[in-house]
Amino acid sequence: MKIAFAHFIFLVFLSTFAMTADVASIRIAPQLKNNSFMEIEVLDQKILCFDYIDNIQFSELSGLAYHGTQQTLHMASDQGALFSFRAVFSDKIDVLEPLSGTLLKDRQGKTLRFWKRDSEGVTLDGKGRLLISFEGSTPKIGYFHKNSVSYGNLIRQYRLPKILRDADNYRSKNKSLEALSWHKKYGVLTATEWPLKKDDKKLQTIYALNGPKWHFNAEPESKSAVVAMEVMDDENILVMERSYTGMFEPLVITLKKVMIQGCKFKICQSKVLAKMNSHRGWNIDNFEGLAKVGKDRYLIISDDNNNVFQKTLLLYFKVKY
């Protein structure tokens, strides 16, 4: 994704600043009273500056998942790489340090081929198993080793709902299984970046692999796309949408709550919790990953597109009720 000129200037500054530390504090949000913005409280803001971890290029991060008991944050990149960090959270990000990195591999331990490795969504299921969704000519969701000698190797692939198996049903092969989460009642949930060809362009859908699905309205901004989602404490869904239409247009990141619990309507209700706009003081970048890291607490990460003028940013926040 290209960036607006104002972002270009800001990120050139970051490029120089970032050389001083691997993980550093940075201001992403505008000046806020009590760190409060709409329905969220900003807790911490970081920039991650690693060239390589275990000889794997650290860039294009698109998916996050956090294992609280093990205090491990898992990150997947668009280039089929998997990274694990030790991560400790309180009212700040107390610890964030790399543990390991690897390229994702098939069951035989062979590195995934270029057209099969566009990993996007990441989640942990109820048994702590690491699941990753993929875009491309063969949309898929796989279960991968996360902490053994087979770290990053595929264990098995999940059967998708029929409508999601055929890449021709998507508006683009790069607009498919973007978001992934796990719900204790419905199991594995996924969502496409853009609605399927058969659906209205503003009607987004959350799919459970075991059958149920929920529709909700996309945000009014042009090309607003689902990039990540997480299950909230009340078992509804926190969805992150991104809208970007051009270099001189605003980049908008929206966090919204979609009420799937008890939803018996064609379109479920949703509530915007925060709308971050690059033309309104937010020094945001291409946020694509989202993870729940504590009660009402979440982390989002940006994809630097392997571009020297973009950076890997983290925003840690609390949803207020």
C-alpha cells in the first residue's frame, strides 16, 4: 500500500529514529486527554526495528496471536514467515523480545512455495493450537507447530465451507481469507478482506467453519476492508477495517464491535469503537494484525510492505465499556 505525503515525511523521520533501538516508544495517536479516544484508551505505542530474526527477514507482519499463559506473541508475515516473541503486558508493554523465527513449511518440512505462502490471519484455538489463514490461488487455513523442533511446519489443513473453497468466488485472489479468530462456542471463524463476488460490496460476512455465518455492514469509507478480527470477552467480535484509496487521501483504520451474540437478523448490529484517520492527527500505517492480550486489552500491528519508508508499528489499547 502506498502512503500519503504527510506519512512519507513522518516515516522518513522514523527511519532515522528507529536505528537507535530494537523496540522503541513512538507517538502514533494524536494528543489525547487521559489517553482516551472514542471507546478506547491508548495504553502504549511502539515501533519494532528488526532486520532479521533467526536469518528470516522481519517485515510485512499481517497476523497476531497471543498465548497468555506462555506469554508468547506469535506473528505471521505476508511472505510466509512465523515469528515468536516473549511478551508481557500490564498497563504498558512491559516486555517484547524476539524468541524465534522460521519460514512456514508443509507437512514434509519443505518451505511453502511463493504462491502458497501469503499468510494473513493468525489465532490460537481452545487447545492453544496455532492456526494461520492464507490468501492466494488456494485459500486455506492450516494448523502449525508453534514451539517444537517442527516449529512452523503444517500439521493439517482445515476443510473450508464450500463457498470459500473456490478462489473464483472471491473478488480477487488477494482479497480472500484475511481475518481469523477462534470462538469457544462456534470454533474457528474467518472473514474475507472484501465480500465475495455474489454479495453486495458493503456487506461483510464472518464465517464459522462448522456452518454459521453473520453479516454486517462495512464502514462507509471507500474500499473499507476487513483486515483482522478477535473474539471479545462478551463473545462478540472486534473487527478491524482499513480504508485506503490514494496517496493524497486519508488512511482510515476502524475498530468496531459486531454483535453476533443473539443476532437473528439478516445484518447484525455493529458499533464503532474507534476511527483513526491519518488526516486527523493519527500517524498510523497499514495496520493488519490484531490480538487479544488481556481482559478488554488488544494489540494491533502494521504491515510495512517491505518498504523502507514504512515501519512496523504496535498500538496497545483497552476497550472501554
